[in-house]
Amino acid sequence: MVDTVIVPAQETLFDEIKRYVRFSEQDERWLAVLRAHAEPHFPRIADEFYDRIREHEGAHDVFTGEEQVERLKRSLVRWMTRICTGPYDGAYFDESAKIGRIHVRVGLPQRYMFTAMTLIRLAFHEIAQGALGAEVIPVRAAVSKVLDLELAIMLETYRDDFLARAQRTERLDREEVGRTLARTEHRYKSAVELARVLVVGLDAQAIVRLFNREAERITGLAREDVLGVPFVEALLPEEIRADHGALVEDVAAGRRPSVDLLESIVRTRAGKIRDLRWQLAYAPSAADDEVVLFAIGQDTTDENALAARVRQSEKLAAVGTLAAGLAHEIRNPLNGAQLHVTFLERGLARAGLKDPDTLEAIQVVRDEIRRLSALVSEFLDFARPKPLDLRPTPVVPLCERAARVAASSDGAGAQAAVKVDLPSTDIMLDLDPAKIEQVLLNLLRNAIEAVDAAGGGTVTLRARRQPRHAVVEVEDDGPGIASPDAPIFDPFFSTKPNGTGLGLAIAHRIVTDHEGTIEFQSRPGKTLFRVTLPLRRSG
């Protein structure tokens, strides 16, 4: 017998979708049953969900930082609670559509909608299988229905965005009729479209009229997103619009000559900053072509980062050579001085001289010699690094050990709370575990000292996987580094009164020897050191 379905006279889109999948009040009750068992697992599912996303560049590229990821995790927990609770009414539809529009705005490829729903579906099915008996079948059916509803709503937002872009393109096409349209099509099919440089064509008002494939790739912006939009608004961050924006507008209007070199930056759709080297070529055409300025850009982000690393490595190598020679010249006199202090101490003992001031002076000399000897040893560690002993190493236990050692070391501040924030799935890297632990201990101890000096705080050791790298961060809420431009990785530069200035220089050398990078960000109340190491798949 076939069920009879009554169609309301004024059926909403959501009502129609629910009717299509046969989502009923009984399904709502089954979802409430599931929630009682699944809700304690929601934070774990959120962690695993975003750990999986980090493995894929298309999804990972929409992230702007760890703070955003933590907000997204909390939102995912709220979303899982909502889909198990309802009520499944117009407000529910609007909230799901809002989430879909956010995905569209940040540029998340829609293929991840399907895969994301699969991850949630499998997690819920596993919980139902383990917690429910005969009820597992209808509960799993209710889960599939509600997730299909979510998928349908979110994909509807992608459809709306596609239609809006299509309508905008159609309006542009109506403006670009006949010969102009043919010329534009030929332009996009020419070498401009295939060039590995950004090519942006502007009219006399600095409005974007041409945007090639490389410009789309670097910025993450679709052609339809920027055509008809002022260059300044589409590509330039707020902080440089006054200077660089005015320059572009002046060249486009013919008030200034072409510019052969403009070092600038752009903000991508995901909110990240890329370095760009622009050439602004003013080329008005006698033909009826509204493009009068070609902004030809080359992405120099990786080039600049590599040049900075090379300069730092050259500086460290030169200082290392000096340190090696200096350490050799100092060590022999120090050994001789240590022997003579011991000889003097024994001579005074044999003579029966126990003058307190004399004995104290001898002890001060001994302590200073030991301090200098330790400094010389540190010089040699920096100047003559040992070859790496690379081996497949799990990151999570390495971080856990470093955190324990740093928190329990002599001199570790009692006012510093050391926390770890590690992924649910371990990350395997080919590295020298002893040397990387040395880096982490150095960063952790520096952070502990910083928050202790401020009267207490929190130090967090965090590890995350990205599509091609692993990132380990040490963050503290101490007073920050006075100058964010301070050359803290240079040898002998230190912000501590008694620091040698070699700890971070050695850490930099170890990380670069691993073909990784180390960088820092600092402001009052937050300092973050980020170590990025390449993923290597052994075998």
C-alpha cells in the first residue's frame, strides 16, 4: 500500500524538501533519542572533523588562523546539537541557509559539502550502532534524512550564488555586445590567460575589466567577483589603499606615467596576505577598448620568504665561523684559569688561611669561569652543529614530552600554566627528534619565563597538520616582545638581562636544517612562535 502524502496549499521550499525525503515527526523523536547518546561526543567529532579538513588544500585554504578554527569547532558543536533537536521550521531553514552562504562567501568548494556530511553521518551511525539496540535502524534513517535536508539547503545557497553571478555576467555581457564581446573573448583565449603572472585590466576609473586565470588562482577570487569592481576595493588591503590605491588610480586616469615596479600586497579571498610585484602599464587604445591600464603582477611571497631565510642562514654561517674560532681561543685560557683557581684554593687550605672574603672571592672567580665555560660550549653547539639523525617520528608524543620537561624543569615558573593542544590523529614526520625537542624546550622555557615575569599566565603548545606541512606553535599571554621587528633569531641578540642570545639562533638553524621555517608574532598579551616542517612520506 502506498502512503498518501498531502501537499499543503502554501508549501515552502523547506516543506517540499522534507516531504521529498519523508522527514516526519517520528524522525524528530528518533533524533532526540540519538542526541542523548551522541551529545558527549560532539567536541571529539568536531576535533576529528577539522583535523581531516587540514589534509586538503582546497578546504584548508579558507582558514585564517587557529582562533577561527576554534570558533568553527564551537559552531559545529552547536550545529550538531541543532540538527538533533529542531524545531525543524522556517527558522531552522534560515539558520542552515546562513551557514551555506558563509561557505560561499569564504570560497569553500561545494564538493566538501558532500564529504563533510559523510563524515558526520558515519560518526552518528557509529554512535547509534554502539548505543542503541533495535532502534538503530530507524535512528540511522532519521540521521540520513536530516543530513540530506542540510545538504539540500546548503547546496541551494550555492545555486543562488551561481545564479547571482550568472545574472551579473549577463548584465556585463549586455554591456559588452558585438565587436567588444568578440574582442574580450579573444583576449581571454590568448597568452594572457595562460601567463604565470597576474594580468588585471583597468578602465580610466580604475575599475577591473580584465582578470586572468593566474589572478584568480593567487587571490582566490573568481572573475565574476571582481569584474566591475574598483581595483582598490577588490584587491588592496585597507592599510595601503591611501598610497598604492591613489597611485593606481592616477596612472589609470593618465595623471601619472606608467610604473615599472611597485612592491605591494594583496589580500586573498580567505583573508591571507600575499606579496606582489606590480608593473603598471598605461596603454590606452585607439580602438573602442575601455581597458587603458594593465596591472601585471608577480607573486613574490615565496621568493621573499626564501630570500629572508637565505640572508639569515648566511648571517648565521658567518657568525658561526667566528664563534668557532672565538670558542677555541677562549676555552684553553679558561681551562688554565680553572686549574690555577683549584691550585690556589688548595694552597690556601694547606696554609690554613680561611679568610671569608678571600674564600668568597675565589668562589666568585670559579663560578664566573664555569659560566664562561658553559657559554663557550653553547658557542660550539651553534658553530659546529651535528648532522641530523632523521627518522620517522610521531609529533604528538614528542610535544607531550617537551611540555612535561619544560613544566618540571628547575627554574620553571610556578605561575605559568603549560597546556597542550594536539590533534586527534598523530602526525608522522621525518626529523631528528632530539633536536626538534631542543627547539620546543627553548621556545617553551622562553614563554614560561615571559609569563612568570608578568606575574603568571598560560603557555600553550599546539600542533596542527596542514596539506603539505606540520605546524607546531608555542603561544603565551605574557607582555610580548617590545619590538615585533627585533632580530631575535640573530646570534647574541637577547631580550633577557643575562641571556646569551644563542638559544633562538640555534633553534633557527635546527629548523632550517629540517627544511622548515620558524617565525614569530608578538603584541602585548600574546606572543606566538610558529615552527613549520614539511611532511615527508617515507618509503
